[in-house]
Amino acid sequence: MRLNTGFLDKNGKEIYEGDILKYLENPDIIPWDTGIVVFDCGVFKVRGGVGFRELKYLEEKEVIGNKIETPELFDSLIGGK
């Protein structure tokens, strides 16, 4: 069972814990990044290449997969663990 975050991606798709997102945090500083949606300390966050970011602060986000339907993408993001 995956938790619904209450957020939608740029295409209107619901975002769930375990989804893999392509996201834009700050276009002037950090270009597009990819990360996994996690629920940590009561907050939905994205664990990406630059650490953890709260989902609600990301400017633009798009679901590109999830840990169940695209495990190969999930594994590549967590370093094959």
C-alpha cells in the first residue's frame, strides 16, 4: 500500500510515496533532478541527487515511474541496493 501525498504532478497525476519524480526545485540554481518520494518525520519529501527536499516546495514535478512498476529505475536511483 502506498500513501497518497495529496499533490499532483504537472500532468494532473496523483503523487504517491514510492513514486519516482523528475523535478525542478530552483531553475536558477539546480536543473532537473530525479528522486524518490518518501514519507519522513511526518512530511513527504523527495530523496534525490541533492539530498532531501520537501515535496510541497518543488516548483515543477512529473511522475516518471515508481518502485513497483519500474523497479529498474528505482534500483538505479538508490545505487543498485
